Amino acid sequence: MNPENGLHDEDFKLLYTYMKDRFGIDLEKKRALVEGRLSNSVAQSPFNNYHDFIADALDDRTGTKVDSLIIRLTTNYTYFMREETHYRFMRTTALPEWTKKIKNYDLRVWSAGCSSGEEAYTIAMTLDDYFGFNKPQWDCSVLATDISQSVLEKAKNGIYPSEHLAQINPAWRKKYFVPCGGDNWQIRDELRREVIFRTFNLMGDFGIFRRKFHIIFCRNVMIYFDKPTKAELAGKFFNALEPGGYLFIGMSETLSGIYDRFEQVQPSIYRKRV
């Protein structure tokens, strides 16, 4: 059964205003996407209309229903080694630079908007492979954050279908994964302990981070933001990085004409000028 009466203007405005103000997600020009992605959920709800469905979700003080809305309205599909160029640059350029400079063996890496964890675990694998036998002397755990508690729970479990591992070479698959039934694989416990998952809203206060980062990944997140919000977030990342630190954004994204304090090293790779 289709939801009754469709999505009314006032309900759509209520929803996109809430998402923009709370999370920075800009849906104002994506009405068809919103209606399409919510239609099945609305039809299966006790309400069968957008007005009551949206009001109920936004009134839920537990945040569970809003969390569900975020998942439905944003694309969470990802896989291991996505945009592999970034990991290669990290290994061949960023890590050699920083390991020469860092004297206290404290390397700080952040996966911002980590979704279901594939990016954060790929970063952890890259670090483990790069440091090799020297890794025990380094503190190089990865901070991974997202606004959705449910995707973070999935990430913590570290269980993925084999199709998400298609770009992982056989040696890494053997070293970092174990089969766990059906067509699924789980990240080995040793690597899972290297990633710290936390709930964090990128529209929030970056002052909670006591120390600056050397490397930040925030890929395919800003596609949901308008230009002023992108500029604001880029400024926060700039301030959260050590001088010389790197910011990786999605291959289809750019900071050109949005925020000019970074030095662009390659398309989608930026460096905080020293």
C-alpha cells in the first residue's frame, strides 16, 4: 500500500530543516529522493502517511527513529579499499613524512563519517602493514566516528559480505579476516582493537579533541552539505590538523571555491600548510 496523500510541503520543510540544522544534511532540493526512500517505511508504519511518520520520528527522544531516517536518506554503501589511491598515497607519502617527524610515536588518524567501518579498518590494515615489526612501539589506533549509532554497531561487529572484500588482496584477507559463516567474513580481533568507534556529529564542537590529528579521512560525506556548511566543516578540519597534516575527501568532491587555506596535493587530497 502506498502512503496516503504523498509528502506535503510543510512536512517536507519540517524534515529538511531538522536535518540541516541538526546534522548539516541538505535535502531541500532532494524531495523526490526523500519521498522515494521513505515510502516503504511510511507504508509499513502504523501511520501510512508522511505527516505522522515524520512527526513521530522527530519526537522520539531516544534518537533511534531519527537514526533510522539518516540511514535511509543517506547512502551508506561502501567497501574495503574504496578509492584505493588514497591508501597508496597515505602509505608512500603521508606516513613516511610523519614517521620521520613524530618523536613520541603517537600517530593520530581519524575516519570521520566512517559509516559501517570499511574505511576505518582499511586504514588500520594500511597502518599495520606499513609499520610491520615496528608497530608495537607506535600508538596508531584509528578514531572512527559517525552520527548513526546503528551503523557504528555494525562497524564494531566487523562482519561483512565477501563482495565488500573484492578489492582486498589474498594476503590481507588471510591476515586480517576470518570466515564466519555463509558468505561473510569478520575482522580479526587484533585489528578490531585498533579502531575506536564513537558517535560524533560533525556539526558539533571539535573542542572535544584534545590533540590534533596527522591524517583525517572524510570522504563522500560533504556531498550532503551545502556550500556554507562544507566551508565551515573544512575550517574545522583545518584547525583539527597538525601543520602538515593531510585531509582526504571523496574523489568526486573538491574544496576549490569553498575553502582555500589548504594546499591541494592531488585531486581530493589536501595538506595543511606548514
